[in-house]
Amino acid sequence: MKYLKTQDLLIYDPFDPDRSDLDAYESMINEFGASSVLDIGCGTGTFACRLAAKGIEVIGLEPAEASLMVAKTKRWSDRVKWIHGNALDLPELKVDLVTMTANVAQVYLTDEELKATLLVIREVLLPGGRFVFETRKPESQAWLEWNKENTYQRVDVPKCGVVEGWVDVIDVRDSLVSFQWTYIFENDGAIITSISTLRFRSFKEISQTLREVGLSVEEVREAPDRPGREYVFITSRQ
């Protein structure tokens, strides 16, 4: 998401307060015994700070500098190594586990972008390390619910006052879905909009791409917060 002024940095988390989707990732970190994690597309740092609080060595990678500004204000943020950029900007490093939570894996719109990122991920994994990510099932057509009727919220945001917000799909073209978030600040009437696009890849497409870059699929699980609507891929270096 793009933010245009200081107060807008504060609205993201209040509009998405339920991060129970991260519980499954935290459980897997425990399950696989990972002591170092690279969180790609870490956003405002909720997951990274959550892991840092448990003594995990965490690297948070995020291309949106504004999101990192928010992340750095959170408790435990001083224990996270924050990197502004994408996977191609990473310094040389090795970790036990790489994560892409939420919609991060779907922001790579071309096969070339995705493959370049996956190749970097393969190289940063330690022996026995894993890459875990989720992606929405195209056949579930989640975007059909992305409209004002289903997504409208009116939230009292600290330091900002009451803000109205909702999302609308503006274009669906093949596997690409574009949508617009609208926020209205009631205290001054300011309106902020941002447009994003996600690619919905099929299970076959994802599996083939992983094979091509040398990542083996160990298991595919359901996302507990969206049963039947997402794939959670657990992969390792071939």
C-alpha cells in the first residue's frame, strides 16, 4: 500500500487487527526448529516482531519504506534486522526458514519476477531449511467478495481519528486481479486511495515453477483462517 502523509502510516494495522493467520506460521517455526527466519514482504513488521519477542533471529524485508517506518516503532523491533528492498537487494545471508505470509507470493505478476525471487530464496536457505508461503486458490474467486458491502469498516485510529475504509475490485483480467482501497479521514475529509494487483496462479503453475528453480514441495497444507481457500506450500532446497 502507498501512504501519502504521516497520519496515513498509522491506519494499516487498525484496519487489519486480526492476525490469527500468523499462528500457523509461528507453529511451523517451532515444528521445524528454526532459529533464524527471513520474512519477505514483512509489511509493518507484525510477524517479525512477534518472532523476535521469542528470541528468533529475524530479518524483515520490505520494499515499502513507509511500512518499515511503522514496523520500527513496534515493541521488539530493535531485535529485528530490517532491510528496505526486495529479494534481489539482500546481502549474503543464510537462514533456517523463509516466509511469505498473506498475499506476498501473489504480488509477483510475471513468471520472471517470481522465479528470480525464488532463486534467491533457494540460495539463502541453510541445509535442511524450508521456504513456507501461502497463495489463494483461483477457483475460490476470493475477489468476488472484495467490494464495499463486504469490506466496509469505520475505525477509530489513534492519532488520526475516525477513518472509513473499504476495497473494490476494479479489473479482472485472466489471472490478474486489480483492486482499490479507499480511506476517508473524517476529521478533515481527506481521501486516500491505493491500487494493487495480485496474480492468482493455479496449483499446477506454482508446483512447476518451484521445480524449475530447484525447490521441492514437501507438503501442502490448508490455511487455518481460510479453510479450503488457500494453499500453504512447505518447500525445501532440492
